Amino acid sequence: MAEECEVMNGFRLAQRSCFLRINLDTVLSNLDVVRQRIGHNTGIIAVVKGNAYGHGSVMLSRFLELRAGITCFAVGTASEGVELREGGVKADVIILGVSSCFEIPTIRAHRLIPSISCLKFLKEWVKHHNDGGHSSNNGLIKSHVGKVVVGVDTGMRTSGCSIEDLPAVMQLCERHEVPVHSLMTHFVDSWEDLQLTRDQLHAFLEAVQPYRSRGVPVQAANTCSVFNGIAAELDFIRVGVAMYGQPLDSSLASVEVSEAAGLRPALSMYACATKVIELRAGQSIGYNRGYTCQHDGETFAILSFGFADGFSRCFRTGHVRTLQGTICPIVGRVSMDTTTVKISSKSETIFCVMSHDYSDVNSSATLAKLGNTTTTETIIRLSKRLPRLYLFNGQMFDIDTGLSKLFTD
Ligand SMILES: *Cc1c(COP(=O)(O)O)cnc(C)c1O
């Protein structure tokens, strides 16, 4: 009953018949689980790319900055970093994706930290500073070149400088007084191929040793390597999925490991019927007669979300659960704005579409399996059109109220 009240309150707050609920208390407890597995002096870089894996990057980052002492965030593109700055995030923001020279003005203007993957970009970074610094300071004050992270490729091949190029990159940084936030590498497969991961770590530590001994911080671990105890005690770890409580390696197989570790999904989704209809045998419902009734009196609840909200059409073989626990099948086509559920009673009108446990009926892992993809892809696709509500200290807020609440409590 309490849950029903909360969910009804959610529809009113969201002013829509469906919403995503992000439990910030769960995010904090997931971070505590992570902290138990890393070094005492290891800093956490919160990975908030892909709209914080669908959780809403501005709210998540502001919250983590204020309530979890996070001082460094990571995004995928300059534009994602701009969104954080415009949302009021003050902390360091690293761009993990490989940036092009086209993005340099944006990166500089918003004090973002690019990760260097080649000498060419670094030269442009320095050059842009020397050109731009002049006009903005009338040539009187020499401003510092913006901070960078230097990536080292140890096998991923898609990002980072080669180990051979690293000395030249570091020399250029030194010569132009470019502050190096840290040196990083990224693992190819830290879930199944742990030997490869250890080899990558070894090559990385060897390559960065001359700079590390002079005090440049180093970082390599993502969620999986932290939970496998690899590179979890360097200067920073970068964590995404564990913080959100999603399966560790983004597959169904790791659900049990996540649960046993004490993680829980922070994200869940609810929807209520916007229309209920009873049909006769032979009548069909939805595009292309997606479902045809076998009997008189079959009853359906129309839910007003669809693939424009990020739900794959593969969801047509999925299930939702009523708050009382009844499992109802999705039937017919998932269209842009509509999903249809077959119900056994007209009183079944409020549904949990995605659960905040690892239950096999309607978890993100089950949705991922239906869509033949990973859990991360499934949640990142949840579109910005879906309202997001935040649960904190047992109370639910929309982002505006949530933000002002955070800063007045
Ligand atoms: C996305 C990303 C991460 C976060 O990985 P999780 O598995 O979600 O913890 C870490 N490092 C880099 C370079 C990334 O691109």
C-alpha cells in the first residue's frame, strides 16, 4: 500500500503516466560497496557518460559532488561535459572518449579535461592555448594550459597513446607546462580474460613508472577489474555500472555476483494504464493486428510509452508486474508511444516495468536478454523523454525540487 501511494505520487510529480525512479540512497550504498574494495587513498572517478547510464547526469553528479564527496567525473564527449557545467557541476570533468581538434574550443571554454590519445591533439591543445590565451588576456597575463589526462594504449587500441609515443607526449607536456591530471589505461576484458588484464596492467605500470615516481597519479580500473581485485589500489578507479548497481560486466551471467557483492540497481520504472479495453474473440489490438483475441473478454491495459522512450521492439515478448505481484505479458507491437499489456482484471492498472532488484521477470538484465544486448545498452537507451524522479532519504523529488532540496538541507 505504501508502495502504491509512492508510485501514485510519482505520476503526479512527473505529470505523466510513467516515470523512472532513481534511488539516490542506493547509489550511496553501492559506492560504499565499491569503497570496501579499493585502496584507502584511491579516489573514485564517477563515470556519468550516457546521461549517467540513463540515470540523469546532472542530478547524479550534483548529488555525488555534494553528498558523496566525489571530486572527479568522467563523460564520453565534450557535449556531455558542457551539460554538467551548465547544470552547475564544479568538480573535475574528464572526457574519456577520444576528442577531436574540433572540440578544443568547447573543452577549453568549459574547463573540461581531455584524455590525450595522440601527439597531434596535444600539439593542437597547446597551440590553441597560446593563440587564445593572448586575446583573452591582452597579452599581459600568461594563463596556464588546461589540464589533461594522458591515455596509454596497452591493448585496447581505440584510445590512448602508444607506449612508444608516451615519452614524447610527456616531454611536450613538461615543455609547455601542461598539468597532467593522471596517466590512464583501459582494460580490454576484465571479466573473463584476467590474464590479459594483468598483462595490460603490468605493461602500463612499467611505461608510466618514470612519471609515477615524480608524483603523477595513475589509474586503470573500471568496475570489473575493481571487483576482480586488479588495479583497485592505484590513485583512482573509474566506476560506472557498480555505482548504478547494474550487473558487473553488463551481462546476465554477472547478476549473481552483483547481488552477492551487496549491490542493488538504483533505477526502476513504473507506469499506469492510460486506457483499459475489453475485446471479443477475433478482434485485434495495435499496429498490424499485433495481437488477436482467442476468447471474448480478453482485457488490455494501454501504457503510454514506447520505442521513443527507449524501449526496444523486442520488449513485445517481455512482462511487467503489478504492484500486487501479478505478472502480465506485453502483447502486440511496441510502437513509438504505446505498449500494450494483457491483464486478467480491470483493476490491474499500475505496473512496475523495470524492477529495482535483480528479479528475472522485469529486471534490466531480462530486458537486455529480450533485446539481445547488454544491460548497459538497455538502460542508456532510456530516452530523455521519460521523466526521472529521485528518491532521497525516503522522499521523492523531480530534479528541480531535488536540487534545491539538496542545497538547503
Ligand atoms: C565507461 C568507462 C568506464 C566505466 O566502466 P564501468 O564498467 O561502467 O565501470 C571506465 N573507463 C573508461 C575508459 C570508460 O570508457
